[in-house]
Amino acid sequence: MYRHFLKRVFDIFFSIFGLIIASIPMLIIAILIKIDSKGPVIFKQQRLGKNGRTFNILKFRSMCVGAEQQGSGVYSGKGDARVTKIGKILRATSLDEIPQLLSVLKGDMSFIGPRPPLTYHPWPLEKYTEEQNRMFEVRPGITGWAQINGRKDVEWNKRIKLNVWYVDNLTMWLDIKILFKTVFKVFSNADNENKGKTVVSLPETEESLAQEVAVTKDQVDAKNLKLMYITNNVDVAKIVEDAGVERIFIDMEYIGKSVRQGGMDTVQSHHTIEDIKNIRKVISKAEVMVRCNPIHETTEEYSSSKEEIDAIVESGADVIMLPYFKTASEVKEFISLVGGRAKTLPLVETPEAVACIDEILELDGLDEIFVGLNDLSLGYGMKFMFELLVDGTLEGLCDKFKKKGIPFGFGGIAALGKGMLCAEKVIAEHYRIGSTCAILSRSFCNTSVITDLGEIRKVFDVDLKAIRDWEKQCQSGLVDFAKNREEVENIVKKIVKGLN
């Protein structure tokens, strides 16, 4: 009843109410646009709507007239000269979307639904696959599921998959959730600019995948590694976030971990749902990443993996990591349980996972992937986890990730000059291989040893800056990656020889 009747009733009522409330602001915005630049107040553009029917979407004009013909593409990026002075404000606050209330009232759009694509971008209607066409079964929205799950940072094939998921799971409660999350993103200005090129080729063909890989490599060359740090201490988490670490890592994994890592000097945190909630309250810039347990049935805490993952999502996780899986079916179940509500990040740390990696990479819904060197090296009977870095195992996996255009990372890094294989060597290998993320190891800052918050802040301020400075050298081409690779091989061989 909601999908076919009440949703439209709500759209009509709230669009009329919204137009009444916004009438004076709309008049003021119209005057400012006319004063700021030449051209019409309202920008009209043909989009694809319900059942693939074309309609004119309405926005306040935020770019100069004829912007699309000026050779910079159909979307703007940071610092785009085509955006007017008033347009920058309108885009930052999403006030340019207000005229779409008229489209909602008319019936071309809904408040919540898949964002309507251009008639020719990312590709013409006839190029959408049968599955992708299902996103046109409902009215397009001012905001939608894809908008609160990455917006312009998500490439088109993934964006369409999120839209199809919305169509399959449309309920009043889902719409309410999207509405509230949209309000948060508007006020936080999250995901509101393109960070790089938008993938605009045909749907998942060999040509498009090759282009996506090229874009990913370009982005890796220009960006720092996305760093993660494990803690459930809210004070430490805030220090870590302020220092520039991109992900706060909550580690809830405990099933089977003590057995397989017995006697080793490793961290077994066993964080809780309350830890996620507490960290979520103090974190505003970094992502909250949670490692759940392997796919399981009943435990003392949860009746199933579904109950655990639902609790993790509801507590505010942005990214969920699946550890210690051995089959593609486990990863498939994990992706299904997350259901697009958070980013998925399978952790490859068993020889069995490596053996079926091709099957895993064919699954829909993989956002990122990470290789856990510690447990994977144990699985292969190795003495030192960085043996995987020099025997071809890691690089073979990473080549497959790159061909699929999936961001990936591996292992942990210490402070510069520290670690059996020093951090400088490891970071250079991340850049040579094309990695996008890494974990800051316990040796970077062991908060069970360093308990003074001032000292912890000093460690992150000084040592993290040193890592970022070294990354700049890696990005600039000043580091000889071939020579570093040779040195890494020699160092690892000496370490392994000493351990035998």
C-alpha cells in the first residue's frame, strides 16, 4: 500500500508544504542568481524517469550558461571554474535542488528514489542491462539510497546496484531512514563533490573495466594511503582522528582467533557493540570500521551472523570487515547480510580464500578488499608475514584486484624506522603495487604501554606526519621502487634465515 499509494500521497502533501515554506527563500535565491551571472534562474535538463520516460529536471542554475559544452564533462569537481559564486553556496548547501519540489508535485519525481540519470550519461537507456533497468520501476528521487552511501564517490555500476537494491527493499521505514541520513549529509556537506573522474563508459565490458582500473591507479598515485587504527578508547579515537587517520577500527572478532594465533604476540581485542556506539558519538570525520566475526550460527552473544551484522550496522558502522572466510559462499552471504547499508571489506587471510579468489571477485557488492598478512602467512606455514610480499602471493592477488577495479590494501605499518621490515620499505611497496589502505600496527603506538593521552597525541602528531611526508616522496617519483623491491627481498630472506 505504501509503495503504490501512500508514498505518492506523502509526496503531494509535503511538496506543497515545502513550496509554501520555501517560497521566500526561493525568491531571494532567484534574485541573487540574476545579480551574480547572466542567464536563466532555473536550469532545465532532460533526465530518465520512471519506466525510462524522459522529463525535465529543475534546479537553480549554479554554473555558467553552456557549461556542459566547455569540455570539462557533465559533472563539476572541486574548484571547477564553471561554477558561479552563488552556485558554490547553492551546491554546498544543496539549495540548488529546491525547484525539484515542483517535479515531485507534478509526479515526475518523488522525495525518495534513485537519482534520475542523464539521457546519455553514464550511457543511453538502451545500454542498461535488464537488471539495471529495474531502477526505473519507481519514480526517481531528490535523494536516495545511493546518495547516502557515497553519492558522487561511487562509480556508476555500483551506484546503479544500490538503486536496484532500493527498488527491491522499498518500505516507508527505509524512506524515513534515507531522509534523516540525507539531512545529516547536507549539513555535513558529505560526498558533495566529485573527487576524481566519473566512470562514463559502457556497463561492465572489458573496455569499461580497463578504464576503471586506469582511473583507480591515477587516484592511488595522487592520494595518501587510507590508514586505520584499532582502538575502542573514545579519547584515543578522537586524537587519532584529529591526527588525520581515516578509519577508526573496532575489532569484534574473537571466534577461533585465540586458537589459531595461540602463543603469538598479536592483538585480540574482542570489542563490543557499545564500543561502536561510543566511538560513533565522538567521530565526525573518520570512518568507523568494524571487523565482525566469521560467518557463524549461534554464539553466546548472537543467534547468527545476521543478528551481529544488523547490530553493527545499527550502531553506526561505515565499513564492515569479514575475517577468516574460506569460501566464496561465505563472502556472498556476508554481502547479502550487509545489504548495501555499509561498505563491505572481506579480509583475505586463509589459503582457501586465495584459492577461490577469482570466484569471490565475480560477486556483486564488493566495495574493497584487504589481505591479512599475519593469518595468511600462518596458513601457509611461514615464519614471517612479509614472506608473502616477496614470494609473489600478495602481488598476484593485487593484480587480480586491480583488474577488477576494486580498491585494496594489505598488512600493517609501524612508525618510520621501526619494524623488522622498516615502515619506509613497506610503504614504498604499497605504492609500487597500487594499494590504497593499511593498518597502523600496534607497534606504531601501543596504548597498553603508552597510557598518557598527551604522549599518545605527540606520537600521532610527529610519527604520522613523518609517514605522510614519506608518502609525498613516493607520490613524487623520488623513490626508486625497483631498488626498494630488491632491498625488501634481501631483508626478508635474512629475517627468515634468522628465524629458522
